[in-house]
Amino acid sequence: MKNLKLNPDLYSLVDIAPTISEMLDIPMVLPDGKVIPEVNEYKITHNCKKVVLIIVDSLGYSLYRYFSESDGTFRNIRQIAESGMVLQCRSIADHTTPAIASIFTGYLPTQHHIYATDDIYVERAKDSKNPKIKTILEWAHDAGRRSAVVIESHGADTFSDRVNNIYGVPDSQDIIEYDIKITDAAVEALKSKPDVLAVHLRAIDRYAHRSQTWDELKYAAGTVDTNVGRIVETAEKGTLFMICGDHPIHAGEKWMRSASKAWVGKHQDRSVALVVGAC
């Protein structure tokens, strides 16, 4: 495993969309982000033809390190990392919606202006052709490549007529069951053999907000790893996986008090993990 423990200023979440654009030869207007050369080189040497992007809500870099290296909860995610690399990336927002918008578009929030899901409708009403709000999934669709997205229903609706296959899952108080439905939909989406598929798993983030013990958070992380494993098992050979956080874990002070001492020792603010590898 190539574990790059680098200054998070070197890479950013806005680099993901342009990197996918380069890897799959999908034309897009150059955004704020840049191509990550190590990922593109890996794609070439491993002859990867498709990309599955899995956004794991609240997957901070230090949290990833603990659950994969010290704890062993992330068995499936670590297996992907062992075939590829782990990059430390700068998070560009404290909350999910602007962070995911930046992952998808390659632009900073100050450029795409998407801070809540409804902002997508507002920004598109202003200028539906604005490249700063156009996602890599839409660029792929426009280029004749097959794209698919699996996210919460309200967010999924924003992709209507812009992406080949759209799977929306209604929000739920039972976030474990919600993530299972997201994973079921991702497995179904892979049957259409998309060139690029995006999936959003949320259990860690919800448990970070609502649970009180480290064991509860560990349980949520374990379910995420199981769901990632199901998606990996379903994907075609030659698929490149990009598994990333959107922002570091919320309620950090609470977890610093109640978490495993091993994790506290690794804790770093403001960076997220980007795990890259092939099946």
C-alpha cells in the first residue's frame, strides 16, 4: 500500500472531478481543482476503464487510519488501499452538501454557491449552463459515457435528465437501513455497467452526531465497510475505486473525550482520506 501522509494542502477534494475527467477522457471546463498525477498513473498501469466514487460521510484522514490500521474495522476498504494508495486531502467545507458539490464539480464552494440541496435549483435557474455547477457525472453523460448516481432522494432529483441512471433513497431515521438501501441501489446500478458511478454512504456521520460511545461509532464504521465490500464484489474487473470523506468527523471535542486513546493520538483536523485502488 502506498500510504502518502502528506501536507493536506497538496491535494484537495476539488481535485477528484478533474482527475476522473483525465482518467476517463471526459471533456470538462477546467475547474479549481487539478489532476492528481499518482491516481492517473495508477489508472494507466492497472488498465482501469471505469470509476466508482464512494463518498463516506465524515471519513476524516485520522479516522480512516485508526479504523484501517489500528482497529481493523475497515477490512474491505483497507484491501482497496493495499492494492493502491491513500492520500490525505484538504476538506473544503465543514458540511456535507457544499463538500459533495465540490467533489462532483471540482469547484470551491465560493464558486459553485451550493450550500444546501435547494441551492442547486436556484443556481441552475440563474444559469443552467454554468460549468461551475455541472458535475463530472453530467460531463460524462454529455460526452456519451454512461454515468450513475446513488444518493438521498432530494439530491437525486437534481440530476433528473442529466445523468443516465439515477437512484434516490428517501432519508430515514434508521441510517443503517438507509445505507443498506443505498448499497442495494449501487449494486443494481452496476448492472448497467456505468463508466462512472457515484455513491454516498452516511452512517458514520449520523452516528457521530447522535451516538455517545466509541463502540457505537465503530459499529457504524463497520457497516460502512461491509457496504463498500458489497459494491466492490459487484463491480467489473478493471474498475478503479475512489473512496473519500467529505469532511472530518463532527463533534470532534466529544470524540476526543470518549474515543479510543489510539485514535486520539492520531487525530488531525481538517483533512480527509482518499483511498484509491482497483478490484
